[in-house]
Amino acid sequence: MIDADRFLENLHTLRSFGASGIGNGVVRPAYSDADIAARSWLADQIAQAGLTPHIDPMGNVFGLRDGPALLLGSHSDTQPEGGWLDGALGVIAGLEVARVNPHVSVVSFQDEEGRFGALTGSSVFGGAITQDQADALTAKDGTTLGDARSALPRNDGPVDPSRFTGYIEMHIEQGPVLDAEGDQIGVVTDIVGSRQIEVTFTGQQNHAGTTPMHLRRDAFQALSVFNTALNDRLRNVVTPRTVWTIGHVTLHPNASSIVPGRVSFSVQWRDADDDRLTRMERIVRDTLDEIAGQTGMQLSLHGLRNLRPTAMDATLRAALEAGAEAVSPGKWRTMPSGALHDATNVARVLPVAMLFVPSIGGISHDFAEDTDEADLVTGLNVLAHAAQRVTG
Amino acid sequence: MIDADRFLENLHTLRSFGASGIGNGVVRPAYSDADIAARSWLADQIAQAGLTPHIDPMGNVFGLRDGPALLLGSHSDTQPEGGWLDGALGVIAGLEVARVNPHVSVVSFQDEEGRFGALTGSSVFGGAITQDQADALTAKDGTTLGDARSALPRNDGPVDPSRFTGYIEMHIEQGPVLDAEGDQIGVVTDIVGSRQIEVTFTGQQNHAGTTPMHLRRDAFQALSVFNTALNDRLRNVVTPRTVWTIGHVTLHPNASSIVPGRVSFSVQWRDADDDRLTRMERIVRDTLDEIAGQTGMQLSLHGLRNLRPTAMDATLRAALEAGAEAVSPGKWRTMPSGALHDATNVARVLPVAMLFVPSIGGISHDFAEDTDEADLVTGLNVLAHAAQRVTG
């Protein structure tokens, strides 16, 4: 039987590795002492649950079965100032289900939070990058991942994805929707795709007292005109779940008495539909060209990043929906995941699905991140129900 | 007789003090070795011209007459990367006129470019600040003005402004108007006033993937909406010579994947009419309030700066207009000065006027700053003509 108290107790024990001392906050970046200690503790829990602990070369910690199994899990590393649930929730929920379901394996992926790359452990597991490529990644403090992983207690060799039948990841939403709508469970339809472009407008730097308005080529004004036009044009193309963001802006020379001669900024847009992302990209590029022409800017574009959307597997998703309706009837919804998750990488090699529980106030990547324990237990029960349906 | 060749030769000699070796550029900040050497050279030239050199406690270098005199001049310190003309032009033109007109004195003010304050030498001369207050000003390198001025070769004591009948400053325009319009001379009507306010909008920092558009309180979007509304509303109030600028913008946390939670920015506006500046301030404040309310921002305002406009003296200005029409008929105009000048400070104690010559391409505060030598000589002749009319 699923034991909600044991599940919550395990979650709180995991929180003690790297506890920040501020609320329930945790400081447990990939390969830190706290992270390595937490992974050793997890391997012990896995052994006690009757599974075979296995630490792969990246430091992904698996609990394996002899036969084919459904893989449940997430990651146990955190942001430099992280919450106690984030990836830890999916790992401990997977462990609890594995304690009672003999056809379930469990995993904690490594470096999901991107101390070195982004979702690095699942990138290697899913074959998006090789271990050699991962080893060359470098943290902000200059450490390479290759050096950092020498701190692992042991290396049991790679795990072949084909030993698993699928992957289900439970996670906090990291957004405000479930909390705002009063739902307990989100069954994920897609992990949205994301495209991003870096833009520079170059106009003419001038004295802000002596340069008449009609002779200015003011880069900030050009950015503002672009932003207004882009918002207007995207409205014809987007859905209520599409998002777009100008999150990074650097003016030059950025002085009150100088007409800005240059601005660099990012434009990022996310949607579950790759065709819509393409239509949005055309609008972004056309609007940049047109506004640059109108405002006398020289336009340069750098580094388009294109992460494709990932659709969830229909069978696994149906099992989660059935579980949600059984455990929390009428208090769940389907929704896209706006954030990236390890499931994106695992989808390269296995059918995947995800479920969310609410994030109070939508807060994440912060010591203040939290979820009502009743919602955590509801999520655990939905996961157990779905796993039973898939493996039964 | 005014000697155009001697004037240009003196200008080029002054340029050799702190020559940057890049074009005609000059590096001669206040109290630097090059600045002190240039001021000693200037004192020698003043003596040779038959005036009494006088270095006041600030390092303002005067050429005095025994009786009442019209004061001509500007400043000979430069920006860290300065042009050869900027203030030097007005000093050397004043010296040339003083060589031939016995009722003319000359001055080079100190620290106009603000290594320590802003227009510091004329601020003390005009009584806007005391010498003690000036001495406490500190440069970016930690040097106090009090320490820096100990490098002066001598201290002849303060100069009483009442010994002068007025002040005329010749300067490069530092803007594009004369060059663009093909005029040789600008007779200044007013030195414009300038007001500036620092603003912070605080919204809500969020994940750019998981936060739906309708739940965002995006500080950059609020800034863009404010900018658009402000531009629209100011159009009813401004003249073609009014300017306003958002030159400084800092987003927080300024990351591509995070909805900006906070933005700090400057709003600056300049006009020759103080009433118009007040009407504009009301629009700026009302628009900030309204847009902050609309977009869910917390609004905070810091440090309003208010520099009043300075009208030029009618008699001195009429003399410059007569001189311009005599020397360069039909190729001059009246115009405001968008930049601050020493004349602003001197206006506290004397009637003042200014004339401009063109800046090629409107470039200033740059090694590339330049003016056609024919225009320099035209400016000199207008200045001499006006001085003759005022003192004759």
C-alpha cells in the first residue's frame, strides 16, 4: 500500500541535504557535497525498497528491476537558491510507488538545473549529447563537469533505455495556473517548444540636449516601437497559452543625458505547436525588419535557439487522466508545460508523460517555493494509480 | 586688426597640450598635467597680449584690464576623450579679440567638463557654490578637487565679477542643426532648462515559460506602454525644439527566460520655457501614475533634477545678431542651446550671451569633433564685431 506519511517523511529527509535554513529552501546544486550525499542516501533507500541501485557515469541514480519496468522520477539537484519540491518531488513519489509496485523503476537525473548545461543528465541518457560532450561543459566557477563527476561514490556504467517501457515524471507546476484555478492536478499535454533570438538595433548615439527629436536615431525608441508592433501582430496568431517575452535589454551607453545609440535584447516565444512557433518567428523577423527600416536602425540577429515541442504519449497520458479523475474528480485539468523538463530528453528514447501539482502563488526557483501537502499526496496517488494501470 | 592666422595657430598650439594622437583629439581633463601646462601657456599669451594674467583659487585663468571690460571666453579643460575645439575655441577667440580690443578681458574656466562636478569653475565664479563646497567634490579616481587644485602654479585670489560689464561665450554647437541647415552662425536665445526624474516600476518576476500573459506584471512591458503614451501626450505641448529622452534603462533580473520584475529608468526633458517644462512634468507624472495603475506596477520616483532655463541678455544678443548679419549675411540663425555652458553660471552675476559655430555631423565629446576652419574664422569675426559694438 502507498504510504503517504512515509512519502512525506522521505521528502523532508531529502530536504535536509543542503537545507538553506530559510523556510523549506534547499541549496543542492549538481555534484555539490549535499547533492552527492543526497544521491548516496537515495541509493540506500532504493536498496531498502528491494530495487537494485545503479549510479551511471553522469551520476543519474536508478533503482532497477530485473525485467521490463515503467520508469518514474525526476531530478534531485536544485538551483543555487532552490525549493524543496521542484525535482525532488518526482523522485520521492517514484520511490514510494516503486516500493509497492514491482514493475516500477525509479530515477533521479543529474544537473537538470543546469549548473553545467541544461538537463544534462537526461540529455546523456536520451542520447542528445555524449558523455564526452557533457564532460567538457563548464560551470560559472570554472569547474568542468568531467572533473565534478569524479566526486561520485561509484560508476556502475550506462543504463540502456530499452529496459524501460515508458517514463512518467511528476513535478510542481512552477506556474500559477493550478493554484489560481483551484485545481489539484494538471495532466500535461505537451512540453512547449521555445524559440529565442538575440537582436541588436544600432542607431546613432547623441547628446540628449542638442539633438532635435526629428534628427535622432534612438535605439530605445526603436525597441519600444518594435515591442508595441509585435504585441499587436502576435494577437492574431496566439492562443491563451502562448507566451512571449522580452526579458533581457541592454542599452548603450545607458546614460540619462545621451540618446541611446544601441540596444541589444532577447525575444523569446513558447508554444506547444511547432507550426505556430514558425508563424510567430516569421512575424518577429518581419516586424524587426520593418521597424528597423522605419526607425533608421541597423539590425543584426544572433543565435536563434529552437527547442521543439514534445507531445506526451497518448497511452501514458490517458492513464494519468484516469488516475486524476479517480483520485480528484473534477479538480484536475489538462495543460501544457511551459517549462522544460527531463521528460523532453527522455522522449527521444521512450514514451513519456507528466503530471503537475500546484505551486502556491506560482513561485519556483526560490526558497519560498511550496505546495500544500494534501496536494502532494493527491499527486502521489494519481501517479500510483496511473502506474498500476500501465503495468497491471 | 583681428589676425585669423594667429587665431588658428594659437588654437592648434593649445591642441598640442594633451594631443591624443588620434585625429585632432585631446585628452586634457581638469587639473591634469596637460591642463595645468595649457593654463600656464595661456597665462603667457595673455601677458604677451598686454593683459594682466590672473589665476584664481579654482584655476580659472583670467586676462584682466585695469578698467571695466567685456569678458569673453569659455573653458580649456576637456572630456577624457575630447575634441580640440569644444571650450578651447571660445578661449582662443576671446584672446584674439582681446589682443586688439582694449576693453575686452578673457577667461578660461576650470572643470567645465565635470571631472569633479559640472561647470565647477564658473559655479564658484558665479556664486552657485563656494570654494569650500567645490573643494569637497571628488573625481571617479577618488581625488578631491581641493587636492587637485594644489597643482596650480599660483593663486592670485578671487576675481570680483563686478569688474566686468558682461560675458560672451563662443562655442561649437555640439549638435547637428547648423551643419544640417548650412548655416555658419547660431546666435543663442536661451540655454534650455532640463528636468529629470528617476523611475522604478516594480511588477512580479516570473518564469517566462510557465506564466500566462494575462497573469504577468512585466516591468519591461509597463515601460514600453509608458513610453508610447508619453510620446503621444507630449506632442500637444512641445515645440520642434523641445527634447525628451529615456537614456538609462536597467531591467531586473535581465534574463531571457524570466519575466522582468523590475525596471529602473530615467526620463529627461529640456526646453527653453520653464512653464513648458512644468507642463511636461505634470504629463510625465500623470502618465507614470496612470500606466503604473493600468499595468499593476508599484511606482517609485527618485531625485527630480531641475535646472532652470537661462535667457540671453537682449543687448549682447542684439550685438551678436548685428555681427552675424554683417559678417555672414543670411547664413545665421537664432537658436536655443540644448547643452549647458559656463554662461549659465555667469548669468547669475553678469549679462551673458552666446554664439555657436557648426559641429560637423553634430559630433562632440569625441576625438572626431571638428568644424570647418572657415566657420571658425567667421565665428571669430562675429565675436569681434559684437565686442566692438558693445565696448565702442
